[in-house]
Amino acid sequence: MEYTKDLILNVNYGQAGKTKKGGLTILGKVIEKITKHKAISTIVSITLMLMILDIMLVSSFVEILSSI
């Protein structure tokens, strides 16, 4: 009965637990934060893309106005 319970609950005795890697780089930390907070990173990336598009459109408009 004990063995069956261990199989059902997927318990493994005698194995060390998962250890976290100590040598994470800055890029690794950033990627970990992005994967944890997908909604916030999506909002930030859309905002940045729209800001770049806005700057491009305004500069194009000013260029057209200056040529008149």
C-alpha cells in the first residue's frame, strides 16, 4: 500500500532537491523576470513600439512641412 501511494504521488526518496544555480548572469535574471511577469513585459514592449512609431510619424510630418 505504501509503495502504491508513492507511485501515485510520484514520490522519489533519496534524491536531493532542486538547487538553484548561483551563477546567474544579468541577462539570465532579466529573462527570468520577463518569463515571470508576461503581462507587464507585454505592456512595456507595446508601449515602446508605439512610442517609436509616434516619433517616426512626427518626424515624417515635420519633414513634409519643412519641404513646403
